[in-house]
Amino acid sequence: MCSDVIPVTIRHILEQVPKLAQEWADQRAERQRRTKADPADFARLGDLGIPRMAVPVELGGTWESIAQSARPICTMLRALAPGDSSVALTSTMHQLILNAWRMPSVPQPYTQGWDAQRREVFQTVLDGAWWGVIVSEPGSGGDTSLTRSEATPSNPPWGYRMSGNKHFGSGMGVTSFMTTHAVPTGEKDPDQFFIKVRDAPWDGSTGMKLVAEWRGHGMMSTNSHAFQFTDFPATRIAWPGHQRELGEINVGLPAMGFTSVIVGVVDAAMDYTRGRLKAGRSQGSALRAYQQVEWTLAEQEAWLIDQAWEGTMRAFERDAQSNRNVLLAKESIARLAESALGRLCKLSGGAAYTWYSPLSAWLEDVRALGFLRPPWALAFDQLFEQSWKE
């Protein structure tokens, strides 16, 4: 993709994504067995202009503000997930980790450097790059304040060398750049960096070594590999020491991006099961009382999921969202989605665990939401603390 292609529009993207998702849904039996991401899938998304949804309009993309852009992004992700949940989740990372650079300016003396880096970052997207994130570290429990990776200055002001262990690098092999965190030499707190991983070998010869290939039970083809970095080139964010402020930009959007993928999976699972049940009824097959109850409860949970999603989208549009409300929505949907998919599997019987049924794979997929940032324990810590502040 080149920066001089015909500008994309939100309407075009939202019209085309369901068509692509349906095409991929027709390949569902094969796709749910995949254990590796296919770059061709992301090329299709690039052709639709989806990467540009992360880029501000003044720099050639479609992002306007949280009020104008949150719903289109989350709607796109929700519509894409029924086709391939792993592709949808991986592409979510691109939309969300570029959040920090959507801050238009920062105070002096960093204004000029920030503007230059911001333009550089978004230009990579216009030129066809996908971005991802590899921030989690073993033993941190998802808490980035516990980051142990170190970064040593090598090419001032922003050039560093990073060393440390990272995992859950979703999109590795597809992405060109990844954001991450490390503790700069002589400092106490971690800060944000980004690394260029395109064409970097995984054998450790240039400082990036694959230590564990992704073998997830759910989201099987997200390429969420683990790596060991040793003196690997990294670029520090051009507003150093302000990770907290940058993390508060467009508060709640990352959590709702992940959540939208899971809501899309629930949509697909409910439609699939409803179609199977209708077909059975038309052939004179009656559901047992237990199956009737499980279906009715699953419908209630799916309805609550949709209401929570829609309510959060409306809060975004009013620019009235809060981190607490978004986190409540994410964790509530995580619990409801796992419960609803469990019910669909139960009422479908043992067939749910065959490869010709997508239900058991979807069950593992929706379980992922509770482990996505912030993971269960950290999320509930935050909710408990916030309950006394608001």
C-alpha cells in the first residue's frame, strides 16, 4: 500500500468488512484449525483501508476523535470477528497501540521531536506497515509497572538498545513494528518504546530470539509468540517519562476494541446455534427441557452483552466514557460471553466438540477476553480500588 492511494472512507470499510467476514466464515472449518497467521489476510484488510482507521485525518487517515471514531473502529472489529476471530484480534492491536501518537502535541521542549516522530510513525502505516504490541513479561501478571526489561541509550535522543524477555507478541511475522515497555538506564519507571521487527531474524543473531511459539487453545493463529531481546534496537517515545498521560489518551478504547472482537464471536455463535435449532424444529426434533432453558439463558446473556456494548459506544459518542465504566463493561462481557458459549455447547451436546461444529473453538476464543489487558486479577484490583473513588 502506498501513501498516494485513493483515500478510504469509513462508509466503504463498514460496507465491505461484513462481506469479507462472510467469505472467511465460509472457510471456518479450515480457519479454526490454523495455528499461524496468514499475511495474505492482512493484505486484504490493508486493501480495504482498515490500517488507516488508526491514522488521524490530518495525516492521511480516518481517525477524528474518540467521539467520532470509537464506534466505527469497534463496529469494524465486531463485524470482522465472525469471519476469523484471530485475524480480528491481531488487527485490533494495530488500531489501539497507535493511540499514544494520536495526541496532537506535547509541551516544550519536546514539541518538535514529538511532531517528527508522530509523522514518522503514521507514515509507516500509510506505507503499508502493520503495528502490534509485545509488552507483557513473564511474572508481571500483565502489570506494566513491573517491567524488568532494560533500555540503554545508543543514539540520542531516542535511540536505545533493549534487553529482556517478552511474550504475547500478537501478530509477530505479520507486523512491521511493535510497541513495548522497558526501564531506561538510570531511571526507575518503565517507559514506552517501539521496535522494528520487519525482516528481523528470530534466531537471536540480531538480538531477537524466539523462545516459545504460540500454541494457544483459543485465538490459535494470532502468532502471540514469546521472545528474548538482547541489545535489540529500540526507539523511545518522544515525550519521555509521560507514559501515564499517553496511556490516558482516548481512555477505554483499547479495552473496548478487544471486547468488540469477543462480542462479534458471540454474535456468530448465537446465529449459528439459532440456525441449527430452527432446522431441527422444522424437522420435528424437539429440544429437551434442559436445552430449552440453556438456550433461553444464552439469549438473555447475549442480549445483555449487546446492551453493554451499545451503552459503552454511546458513552464514547458523548465523550463521557470513564476507565471504570469501560472496565466494568469489558469484565461483565467477558463473564457473560464465556457463560453464553458454555450454554450453547451444552445444549448442542457432544457435537459441539467436533471439528465440524465451530462452538468449542469459539468457547476458547471468548475466554481470551478475561486474559486480555488488563487480565482478570489486575482488572479486579482496579475495579475494587475505583469503586471507592467514584
